[in-house]
Amino acid sequence: MTVHEPRTSRARLAGRFIWHYIEMVIAMSLGMLLLGLVWGAVLPGSTRFDVGTLIMAADMTVGMAVWMRVRRHGWAAVGEMSLAMFAPFLVLLVPYWLGVLPGHLVMSIGHTLMFVLMAVAMLRRREEYLHHHHRLNIRWKWVGRAAVVPAVLLIPAGVSAVNTVGKFGDLYRARQDTVSVRPAAKVHDPAKPTVAFLVGGKGANAADLLGPYEVLAGTGRVNTYVVSAGPRLVPLTGGLDIVPDLTFDELTRLMADQRDTLDAVVVPALQPPAPAESGSISAWLRQQSAAGALTVSVCAGARALAASGLLDGRPATSHWLRLSGLREDFGDVRWTSGTRYVDDGNVITTAGVLSGMDGALRIIERLLDPATAREAAQRVHWRHYVPGAAAQLPESGLEPPDVVVALNASYQIGPSTIGVQLTEGVGELELASAFVSYTEYSMVGRTVAVGDGAIRSEHGLTFVPRSTVAAAGLDRLLVPGVDAARRGVAGGAGLRPEYLHVNPEFAFDPVLRDIARTYDVQTARFAAKTLEYPVLDVKLTGSAWPWSATLVPVLLGLLGGAAAMGIGLAARRLRANRRPLEAPEAPAAQAPAEQPVMTAPTAPER
């Protein structure tokens, strides 16, 4: 008798083949995502397109190869599929290196060829991809045990997400109330060069704006104005609101009335403006550049300058954390790193945050003279000025100790609601140091400007507090400014004022010392690194690491694990209680006693 095995339909075989292909695509995507996160955390950002492309291809190949081994494919099949995924990018980089093929075509053609070659490799070994022994043998007992892992991570991940989103969301959050405050009047002198500082309606970085502003305004030899596309109160980093001096139209009328022209425009890092405002900013920047103004970007302000097209074909720089994104979005710009600024004729771009100090000093060199620039650097105690040249910078990247900023954003339990008292005549750099250092560059807390009314800074800018000391619900009350420390400021709500600037020195030095002392040294070092500010000569003392912020996720994970095991134990007991009682086994029936068998007597043998 012949036994016929059931035949699988062609449709089912095709479905199995297609699903196997989809599995491979998912595996390679996960490999690219997960390994990309790992390399981004432990390796410096790649500055070359070809290196980044090969790393991406390798990440996809590793993810796919691991899954193929899980599915018990042979090494020959794994090798063929790896070659199908990696080879297209390697081959296409040859014409890229020769300057024949642009980067975006390498990516698009490479991915297309990869998907086609993956299918070819599968068709070549179709029986292996259709064979039943590749099905996964899932042990549900181990699945249940493995479920404890996401339960352990769920609570700390949830707390991290809520805190991180909240802190980053507060950085440039617009105030809820409406305030109408006029800026301080300024006297324009046509004999002096005029510099405009651009701000966007959704916010600007306080240090990028106020550092260069004080450097230039402090000379007394430059007309300085903060300008915006429309009249509004503009949020700066960490709950500080500034009233721009002029709108674009008002500046145009002022220059016409004074028979003057704009000499330079400084662009700090801007929060992404609305499309209409973005178009107005780009058009205005192009207009000022065409009229002969020097355009200068500070830190991520290079994005607004690049969006206007003024950096196309030029060398430029920006913050080390932003360069990879800028390279991806603006491929026509020759991005570079390792220098405080790049001076390319009528355009200057600076590196991160406090590199704007050198950018401002370069403006003074070009519009006035080197001697005035040297005096300006001494006035603000900037120790890193190199006359006539851009100082070199170490090429930074993310390193394992930089995880402190994630810990602080997620789990910092120190004094986190920080009031910053606004006082009349405070220095612009002193203000900036208080608002950016505790928030954007260390994430130890939230700051809010407190005071009883609008104030004028040392060089004529107008700032408006968001709350009073009594109403803000503060953990600390910081008072920036050497003059404020000399005069003394009354506290409130049971808080003692802490004076940040007691002695004449660069405004960020005492703030970084306070972060190290109050929180930890590694956080202060990360803040200095992202500010691009060398602190080798700044003595930082305190705890070496944010141990409390590190302990919190561990405790939350233990809590999640205990909860998961408790739920599992309760579920098992519930199932046991619901199980029907088994009837006792009936005793075995006894066999009836054998009855004697009557037989007839046998005759004796003869």
C-alpha cells in the first residue's frame, strides 16, 4: 500500500515565501535601528557619507544574519544574503568616490538593488526558505518568564518619558498670559556700525543671543538691536522672555530715516518658526546680505542661514551635536568641525554656543579694529580669544559618561524648580548663564524668570518675568549679576537668595561650579562640553556622579519586576482555584470468587 503525503498548495507556499521575505526586512530594519542607537551613543558622529553608509549597511546585515540563524538557516545561505545586502552599497561607493554619483543616488539605488538581490538569493535556495523545519518552536513557559523583562522596564521608561518630554517641552514654552511691554528706547548713531540680532517668534537660545550681544554692545561703539519678524514677546531658553527692540519693518524705516545701512546680522539658534515666518526670515536674510551686511550664525543658527541659501557652496560650521543633521539636510554646504568659527567673506558661522563669543569678537575685528576686540574680550573675561584667527576646538562626540544628561532629564530628584530673579541692570551674559546651564545643557531642573515687573539689562534689553517669587513654587532662588550680589535682594516664600556672581569673572564659571557642587561634577562637565567651553582651569568639586538619579530607575525597575511576578503568582493561584475538583477514583471492583468446578471422577488407569 502506497502512502501519499499531503501536498501544500502553491498559494500557501507563495505566502510562506513572501512572509519569510518580510521577516528578513523587519530583521534588517531592527538591526539598523538598534545598532544605530548603540553606535550613536558610544562612537563620535561620522563626518563622512561613505563611512556612515557602510556602517548602515553593516547594521542591516547583522540584524538579518542573526534572524537567519534563529530560523536555523545554514551558513552558506546567511553568507549569500549578507553579500546581497552589503555589496550594492560597496559597489556604488566607487563612482561616489570618483565624483560621478551623488550621495542621495547611492542611497536610493543601493536600497533598490539590495531588495532585489535579497529576493534573488531567496529564489536560489527556495527549498530552504520553504522547508518546514524553519518554523519556530516557541516554549510559552519561557515567553511568560521573558515578559518580566518589559515589565521591569515599563515603569522606569514611563517615568523617563513623562519627565523628559516635560523638561524639553518647557525649554521654549510660550507664556500663557498676555503682557504688553514696550522696549527701552535707544539712541541711534549713524557714525557707528549697526548690528541686528535676529529672534524668531517661537524662541531663541539665550546664550547664542545674549553672549554676542553683550560683547558688541559693551564696546559702546556699535548700535545693537534685537529684531523679529513681528511685534511680540519672544521666549528665550528656560522661561526668560525678551521684548525685541524692532520689527523688520521698523528697522528698515529707522535705517532710512538715519540714512544708514545695516552692517551685520547675528542669527542665534532659533526654535523652528512657522512656515510663513520662516519664509520671511529667509527673505530678510537674503535681502540684508545682498545689501552688503555681514551675516553671522551662532551654533545651530546655521540652520536658518543654510535654509536661506546663503551657505550653499561655502564652508561652514555649527555645534558638534547638530552637524550630522545639518549635513543630511543641507548637502550643498561644506560643513566642517574643530574650529571656533569659519570666516568666508561676507558670511561667518560659529561652532556651538559660547563659540559665539569668538564670532562676536571677529565682527568687532572686521567692523572696528583688533584692539577694541581685545578690550571686549577682557571686559567679559573671555580667556579663549585668539586675535585675528579662529581658535581650534576638540572634535567632540557623545561618550558613555554623557548618559548623565539622560539620567538628569529622567530621574533627577534634586532641587529642580529654580527661580531666577530678574534685577535692573543685570548683565546679559549673567542672565544667559543662569537660564541655559541648568536646563538645556544639564537638564537638572526647570528655570523660571521671577520678579515684580519688566527690567532693563545692562545694555538696554527689556525682559519680563513670568511669576513672582511667592507664586512660583520654587526649590531654589538664584540671583544672577555681580551688581545684584553687591546690592542684596530680598528673598521670599521661605527661600534664601543664592547669588551666582559674587566676583568679576566669566559669567559661566560660578554657574558650572554651582552645578558641580549642588548636583555632580560629571553633569557640570557635560554642560561645559555642550557649551563648547573649556573648564580645565575651573575647579569643579562635588559628587563625581548623579548617584541618586542613577538609583531611581533601578528601584523603579525592581518595583516593576515585583509587580509582574506578583501578578503572575496571583494569576496562577486564580487558575488553580478555578480548576474543577477531580472526582476520587472508584476502588477497583473485586473479581468474584471462583466457584469450584464439579467434575466427574476419573476412572483409575489400568
